[in-house]
Amino acid sequence: MNKSALITGINGMDGSHLADFLLTKGYKVYGMERRSSSKNRTNTSHLEGKITFVNGDLTDQNSLFRCIKESDPDEIYNLGSQSFVGESWNTPEQTGDVTGMGVLRMLEAIREYGKPIKFYQASTSEMFGKMEKFANENTKFHPRSPYGVAKLYGHWITTNYRESYDMFNVSGILFNHESERRGIEFVTRKITDGVARIHLGLQDKIMLGNLDAHRDWGYAPDYCEAMWLMLQQENPDDYVVATGNTHSIGEFLDAAFHHIGVKDWTKYVGQDERFMRPADVYYLAGDSTKAQEVLGWKPKTSFDEMVYKMVQND
Ligand code: F7E
């Protein structure tokens, strides 16, 4: 019998890559999306006919229960959230509701359904926030945005329900991961899209915010494999997923502009207050030793390869 999986946030970057991956493993895949008069399937139109879309909303408990009933899944991957950190200061309450309380609602829906479903929660390096060295599963959390705080609630409620009700719940603490399907508002895609447009003569400048930030950037499809591996283990546990290499925004710009033959990008890049955050995370680097040793996972795609794929695609 093939396994079945329910993915929330199916139309996002991770949701679509995970669906691609699970289909190669023979899964029957259900993707949860919010009902809307205009569909948002840019990342998933190629999945139409291959997966089943179900209507549900992380702010509506009954809709989650109905999605579970309809899909009768063996595994649930909770990737849905308000995931843009910058936006979380504009809509802190909505971010808390979807990104934090949404996890609780899903866990309660699983409990009500009664079947022992394996649950994956998309935790994030934003929970570390203010950190200095390589963060692992034991590093203390200090989130720096309403998004990070909401994710921390989701992380702990996942752990709490594992300990309280003996549920197979895992959290993957994923560091930044990007791909050709990344939303245009995130810095990596904003840069690769801007570089392509500059190359084609469609744009003069890329306007950015804080250029001092460093991120441990990996390739999203590699990270989706780690999510799946976590649910294939004997026991539920939490894992950091990262490359261990950190790069500045300047280094990302170097790599992206390199592909259109530009060495000095300074005349193509400007700074705009509007893209600064009230509090930012300046430095992130992860230690994924546990994922490598226990899951046998390691990142396959290098930073340069990833930037190249993104620029080429744009
Ligand atoms: O910002 C700086 C910005 O929005 C990265 C999400 O997937 O990863 C992502 O969160 C850095 C920040 O991603 C611009 O201030 C400069 O320091 O691409 P980002 P993020 O905030 O790291 C984590 C792991 C998640 O969980 C999130 O869901 O880049 N930055 N100038 C800029 N950022 C943006 N977006 N736009 C700029 O113009």
C-alpha cells in the first residue's frame, strides 16, 4: 500500500518541492490550500492531476479536521505559515494566529481524528535569532521578529504534544533555503530576478535593505529530503538542517552578478529604508551534525550552483 501525505502550504516553495519529492517515492499526495477566487498555483500548476488539492485554512480548526478526514494521511507536513519575516511586524497578530496557533489547531485535529499520524513541523533558524556561533539543537532561542516568536510557539507545542500524548511529532529547524520557486519578496530571489532584469535591460537598480546580514543558505529541494527522512526514523526527534557555510548579502550579489559578467555591482544596487527591519537577525550559521549522523542527510547543492540555477531560471 502506498503511503499518503498531507502538505499544508502546498503552493509555497517548500510545499511544491516536497510534493515533487514524495511523488517520486510513490506517495499519494494531498496539498492543502486556502480557497480563493484567484488560484495561486505558480509553483504547483505542474502538479495538477498528480496530487489532490484540498481546501483548508490554518486559522480554522474544523477545516483542518475535514482535510485530514478527506486525505486520511500517514504523514502530515505543516509547511503553511505567514513566512515573510519583514511582513510579520505589519501583521503580528495574523502571523501569530497562522504561524503559531495554526500548529496547535493541526495537532488538535490529529488528536481528534485518532489515527497515529506522523507530524512534521517546519521550525526555523529564525528561532535562534540573536546567535553568534554554529547553532545546533541545544542552542538557546532568542527570536527577533513576531514571525520568529510565533514559530517558537509552534516548535514548543509540537514538542509538548509529543511528550504529553506520545505523538510522533518532529520539528525540522531549517536554516534559510532557496530555489527558483522562492517568492520574489525574499532577498535571494529579489536579487536573482533583479540581476536577470538588469541583464535584459528591464531594470536599472536593485533596492535592498540591510546589506550586513549573513545567512546559511541551502537549496530547498535538498532540505525537503531531510523533512521526509525525519519522519522515516524509529523515534521522533528534532534536527537542525543547514549547510554550515554562511555568506553575506554582498557575497550573494557577487555570485549572482558574476553570471552576467558584472564584477563591480555597486552602481546596480541601492539601499532603501523601506526594506530595513525594526530588529534584524545579522548572522546565521547552522551545525547539522545530528542530521548528518542520524538521518544520513547532507546538502547536495553548493551555494554557487544554487545561485547559478536561480539567475539562469530568472
Ligand atoms: O531576508 C536582508 C533581511 O527575507 C534575509 C524565510 O524563509 O528564512 C527566511 O527569512 C536577510 C535579512 O529571509 C532585503 O533584512 C536586505 O537579514 O530573504 P529574507 P529571512 O528573513 O532570513 C527563514 C529561515 C525563515 O524561516 C523565513 O520564513 O536579507 N535583506 N535587503 C532583505 N530582505 C528582503 N526580504 N528584502 C530586501 O530588500
